[in-house]
Amino acid sequence: WELHAPIIARINDLKAQKNAVILAHNYMTPDIFFAVGDFRGDSLQLAREAAATDADIIVQAGVHFMAETSKILAPEKTVLIPSLEAGCSLASSITGADVRLLKERYPGTPVVTYVNTTADVKAETDICCTSSNAVQVVEHICAEFGTDQVILIPDQYLAKNVAAMTDKKVITWAGACEVHERFTAEDIREIRAGKPGVIVLAHPECPPDVLAEADFAGSTAAMSGYVSKNKPKDVVLITECSMSDNVAAENPDVAFVRPCNLCPHMKRISLEGILRSLESGEHEVTVDPVIAQRARAAVERMIDLPL
Ligand code: 13P
Ligand code: SF4
């Protein structure tokens, strides 16, 4: 922390001077999350903040699809991402052209896209969802279309997990999160054997057999909320490593079992990169206005749902 103090002070000065805010995803390292993040949360919470803020500049401490979502919701604002290499295996698994082919194959079927997608994919779809509202979004859009079949893309595991919680037929895509697909049901059984009584919380991007072994499944914000509310004696978060560091800092009375996987994309965001963004305006995220307008309809439809 002492090493980081001058850079943190410089970032916070520049934010005030330039009327900038930093939106920090739950997977940011604690130095970023606590010392410079103005808003912290999961994808849905950060999208809501992007839409609501009156700052002139948004620095996205997260991955590229999150910065695009901010730009889609706040087109008049400057949106910066500290590293253009902060991608996502889900976002890169599908294109707008792929979605057009799916729509031709399943005419009349509503298309729900996970926010972990590029703007051109969102532009082709009826409504977005995040891991915190996927089941409700699927049920809402099926009722609106008067159908019991839905296309939910691109995460095959999220889709299977949602399908298990609704009576709707869910058509999906072969995408996966490179971080969460590596967890196995055997990992959970080993954790339980090593720490009897441990409470296991897992992200819905994990394969269904992993979720079947967990005590609770939810978005990053939902997992954090579970720990703060229930204060388990021992807990393991089956997700990205920085989550445990951040939730542990806010819950010193809870013991965290630490097997986790790193997201190489999220870890490209550093304090140094954030400072460079604020100093030099790199890297500005832009979205073609026509694409942005269509994508905005899908994101706002989700945000406006009374969930
Ligand atoms: P959340 O919406 O739960 O924050 O998830 C985003 C993400 O990228 C998880 O891997
Ligand atoms: Fe994408 Fe997975 Fe990284 Fe989240 S954790 S940004 S879904 S690769």
C-alpha cells in the first residue's frame, strides 16, 4: 500500500480535476477496487452506474465488453479502458453474423444475450441479461413473445444452468468462460473433504455439475452479498481470485478457502494503466452510433425491467 500511495494520490487528484469516475468490477485487485474505485460491483451494477453518472469521463476498471456497455449507455461521455487487451473468452466466441444465422434458424424465438458480448452481438438481440438476472429475463421475454423457447447466448454453461431453473427450452451457443469452465465437481468435493462444513459459493458461468455441488450460485455481487449477510465460518468462492481478496477485506470475521482461477484479461488492468488513461486519455472506447443505438435498446430493456 505504501508503495502504491503516490500513484493512488495522483489518480484521485486527476479524477477530481477531470470530473472522471472509475467503475471497478469485483475482479479488480484490492488496490484498484478499494483505493481508486468510485463504484464497485458486478456487471449489472456497473452498467447502471454508467447510465446514471454525471461524470465527463468513465475509466472502466474491467474488461472491454464492460467499457463498450458503458459507452452504449452513456454515448456523450468519454469511456476509457486502461488496456485494449482486456478481452473475454465469452465475448470473443460469437459475432453479430453468428446471431443473424441463429435468428434465421429459429424464427420468432427471442434472443437473450449475456452482457459478456460485443456491441454488434448485442445489436442483434432482443434483450441482454447478466448472471444476476438471467432467469428472470428469460421468463420475462418468453412471456412477452408468448413462447416457451428462447435463445440464450453465448455461454453454454450459463444457459444450461438457467434451463435447469425454468421450464423454457433454452437454445445456446458453444461459448465458455475460460476461468470458470476450469473448475470441476471433483475440485469441490476435495475442498469439502479438506474443510468440513465449508460453504461453497459458485458463479453461474461454472459447468452445471460444479453448481450441483455448491451451496449457492450467484453473480459476483450475489456471492459478496451472501457472505456479508450469512457470515459463514468458512467459505470458498468458486470464481476469480480477486473476489475472495475483496470480499475478505470487508468480512474479516470470515475465513476464506482459496482455490481460485485468475482471469488474465481482468489482470491486465493495473494502477499504472489507470493513471496513464487519466493522464493521456488512452484508450478511448468507441462504438459505431448505429450499432450503439440498437445495442442500447437491448441493454436498456434489461435495465428497465422491474427486477
Ligand atoms: P458478474 O456479472 O457476476 O460480475 O460477472 C462478470 C464476469 O465476467 C464473470 O466472469
Ligand atoms: Fe470473461 Fe471469464 Fe474473464 Fe469474466 S472471468 S471477463 S467471463 S474470461
